[in-house]
Amino acid sequence: MSEALFPRSFRKSFPRAVRGEGCHVFTADGKKYLDAAGGAAVVSIGHGVAAIGEAMAAQARRLAFVHSSQFHTEAAACLAERLRHLAPGEFRQTGRVFFTSGGSEATETALKLCRQYFIERGEPRRTRMVARWQSYHGSTLGALAVSGNLKRRATYQPLLADWGHIAPCYCYRCPLGLTYPDCHVACADELEKFVQEVGPETVAAFIVEPVVGATLGAVVPPDGYLQRIAEICRRYGILLIADEVMTGMGRTGKKFGVEHWGVVPDIILVGKGVASGYAPLGAVVVSGEVAETIAGGSGSFEHGFTYSAHAVAAAAGLAVLDHLEQNQLFARVAPAGEQLLKALEPLKNLPVVGDIRGRGLLVGVELVKDRTSREPFAPEQKLADRIYQAALEEGVVTYPIQGCVDGERGDHILLAPPYIVSGEEIAEIARALEQAIARAIRS
Ligand code: PLP
């Protein structure tokens, strides 16, 4: 009998997961996997925390759902309050939080919010939502239109709006052929050049992942980059959207990635870690100024989802935040990340390991055919996938991605374990990945 599930790939077999505990996932055939990817940088507090399920069940028993156009709930109101307190700067006092069911919906919401903001301000020509190549902001059409991941865009290209992309900030393969610090972060100035070319009066927003997660593999910008981007946005009246779906909620060692550079954007997108995978939840944290423009203008946001601010998802978010705070898990990320980078050091002895990078528990390992020229492997060789498979056979789940060089070429492995990852588990991840890379290049 064929399976009824529509799989992500018809060419791959999927172990059937039945239970999770801590950093581990157990499958129906009795195997145990160390989740070094946190799913896809989702699981922050670890699998199988009973208190989260209990909080969700209690909420579902009391009240599972009301429509956000008709009622507010205590769970959503309380989580909004706590999320704005985690955000930097004035968000804490005046920010507003719009809930979604995940990261792509958060991006869609932000794009539509920016559009409506400028209409309400009497600047309707500001329609461009500018982004960077080699970025990822979600899979729905608006979110994919701003995403700069060529491979994920290719099939849907004719359906995507063309608002403009600028070069990424990727020092290992600088798109401008420059070297930091002599470059004076010229890649940030690409935004200003672009804005001047198309006319500032046409640009609504710039969206950026503070640390590029999936597409580039944990690429951290050098100091000065995000600050310059923020300055340019301010100078031209462009809204700055920080896509913290992957980097937020502590993943890089700060509550939000922008804090590493003291940048306060206009909108922060949250997803993944916000409910640690216990419920589909995302959020758009909006500055008081943006929210007030709509509140004092038309008075309502022309947008919404049936499941916005779902009470059970919000209860999961609250319980996860309690767990993060009560167990001081935010503070674990930076030292655990350093431990992970240190444990990965021996991988540099493998001739195909070109770069190991990241911040906190968001770490990328980029593979190259030639370390000196940094030439990547041919995409048909599917090296990242082969490493994933080999690591899985070692009992460790990683996140393999291709295309970091130009959307097609380039392989990297992303690691994003739960914040509770222990020293032994870190050692195990490094050992398994080393073995897996060695095996994959032999095969
Ligand atoms: N933004 C970033 C930075 C992401 O990494 C992702 C997912 O990987 C998304 C948005 C989309 O989130 P979701 O898959 O929850 O829709």
C-alpha cells in the first residue's frame, strides 16, 4: 500500500519519528538520533518537555480557539507583552506584536504592513521590498519574492514580484572581491547605490537576516555592516525588517541577533524557536511608530490569518519562554556555541572543509573542492546531502544545504542543536560530522 503523506522528496525515505527527549529523536524502528539541527534551527529547549504539552492541553481544555477579529485571549496578550520586552530599544515600551503560524506568514505580514504603512503616510509609491541575494525569508510567494535563494526561487520565478536584491555580505566569498576591514563594508553601500538608482521614493523596506541562516550557512556580518544598513534605511525613510525567524529567541547568544551590533530595526520577525517546535507559531514585532501610523490612520490592518494568535500556540510560546527563563537557557547559548566551534576545529584537517563559522548555536561548515581557490564541488555530486546521510548513519541529524556560492554551487552543513546540548553531545556531533565528511568524500 502506498503512503498517503505527500513527502518533501519522493526519492528519499523518512524514518518514522515516535518520541523526542532532550536532544534526541527516537524512531519506530528503535533507533535514536542526536538532533544537531534542532529540526531546522527550531528546537531551542529540547524535545519532550512535558510542561509544554501540559500547558497546551490546559489551554485547549479551557479554550482552544477564538477568531482574532472577534476576541483576544489572555495567552496571546501575555505572550505579546513578554515578547516585546525581549526586543531591544523602544519595542519594550511601545512595540506591538502580531502573531502568525510561522516564519513565512511573519514575512508576508511584514511586507503587507510596510505597504499599508506607506499608504497611510501618503507615500503610495513606496512599493519595493528590497532584500539580498543568498537570503531566505520563507516559502510563500511574497516571502519567496524577497528571498534571494536562487534554487528555491527557480521553479516559481514567473510568479515572483521583482522588487530588487543587493549583494549579500559574505566575507568568505566577497561578491565585490574585497577583504574586511579594508573594504569598509562596501557591501552595505550597495543598498544606498540601489536606492539611488531606483529612487528612494519607491523603496518601502529592506529585509535582512542578521546572521544568514539556511542559504549561506551561519554567515555572520563583520562589525559595521548592519549599523551601516540601518543608517542607510534611516537616511532614506526605509523601514528595516530584521528577519530573526532563525536567529531570534536566543539562537545566536543574544535574545535577537541585531543586538550583537546595537541595531534597532522597525520590525522584527520571529518564528522557529519562539515555540521550540511545540506549536506552529511566529510573530511580527512592530515598532510603536509603525503601529501608531496605522492606529491613527485607517485604524485597521488589512490582513490576517484564521489562526493568528491561536490560543494553544500562544500557550506553547508562553510555556517555552518560561522554560527558557527558569532554566537560564538564553545564557547557555554563547558558551555552548563556543564549545561547538572548538569541538569542530579538528575538522579543519579535512582538506574539503573550507570554512567553519557562526554565532551561538547557529554554526555552518562550508565544504570546498579546493581550499586555496575555494572552488566548490559540482552540484550534481550532492555532497551536502551525502554528508547528511552519512551523519544520519552515525546517529546524528544535520541540516544540509546547497547553493551558498551562487544559488546552485556550494555545499554546507548547518548545525543548530537545542540550547540544552551537553558537552558530550557536542563532542558526539563533531565526531559524527568528521566521520560523515570523511566517508562522503571517499564514496
Ligand atoms: N525566515 C528565515 C530566516 C528562515 O530561516 C525561515 C525558515 O527557514 C523562514 C523565514 C520561513 O519560516 P517558516 O518555514 O516557518 O515559514
